[in-house]
Amino acid sequence: MKNVCVYCGSSPGLLPDYCESGRELGHEMAARGLGLVYGGASIGVMGAVADGVLERGGKVTGVIPHSLATREVSHSGLDELIVVASMHERKAKMAELSDGFIALPGGWGTFEEIFEMLTWAQLGFHEKPCGLLNVASYYDRLFAFLENAIEQKFVKEEYRPMIMMDDAPGALLNRFDTYRAPKVKKWIGPEET
């Protein structure tokens, strides 16, 4: 694994724990030689993760739509800032550059991004690990909801390993190191999405 994509809020959220854990994840990634791929912003939890990687000498690649880059939210200290035309292009580029996906606390955009990667894994487009960094129990109820989706037979039991959750950055990254994707039937090709 070379690069991990981190999805998270452009807001700092209510608790200082959110940005602190973002910075801690960044430190842990840099210590392991993992590059960060993220949304390119300097603000909120996004900025904290990038700053954490940069503080420890790690590599950071931001991917941001032109409309956001021109509103002065892009991070000026990155190793690389890729400016794209749209949010769809942003997500595709981030997925292409990454070997795994982590969601820190964030809002609807964060949820949508990690669920798209889970859907792509279920469809057989990739075999990369996906995880939730459960800061201050942020994802407890979401994870319980996902368990319910499996119990109610809307998600197959064999897909359960496709989403991991941990409350410590190092522990989650350790699980990424040993992740083996379940074998799935490819329903459609990436070009059909």
C-alpha cells in the first residue's frame, strides 16, 4: 500500500477530537510511509489530516474541483494539488490514486464517498480496504445500521469484511495491512457506471 484516501469533513465539527484524530491519523500515515490522497482543502478535519502528514514529512496529494480551488479553500502546502472540473472527476481521480479508503467524521459528502467505494468493492471494481475511523463514537450508530442491513438480507453476509471500523488510527491501518478482499461476482464493468 502506497497511498490512502481519507474522506472527512471540511468543517471541524463540534468536538476538538475530530481534528485532533485527523492530525493523529496523518502522523501515523507519515510514520508508515503512506501518502495521503484527500480533497485538497486547508480547512476543517480535511486540513488537520493534511497538516498531520506534512508535519511528519509525508507526501500529500489533494484533488479539488476548480470551483472550490478558486474560493481559496485549497491547501497551499501540498506536494501536489490536482485541480479537476467536477466532483465526479475528483472522486474518480482520488480512487485511481489510492490503495485504501478511510472515512473520518464528516457529513453527507463523506458518507457518499465511502459508500461509493464500498459499492465499487461489492461490484468487484476494486479489492481495496475501506474503513471508518470512529472518533468519539461518531460512527457507532452508522455501523449498527450497517449490521442491521446485513441481518435484514439487503447486504450479503460475505460482504461484511469490506468495511472495517476502529477508534485508533494505528489499529485501523494495521487491519488494512492484513486485509484480503472477499471474492465477489462482477455484476457490471466500471465503464457501465
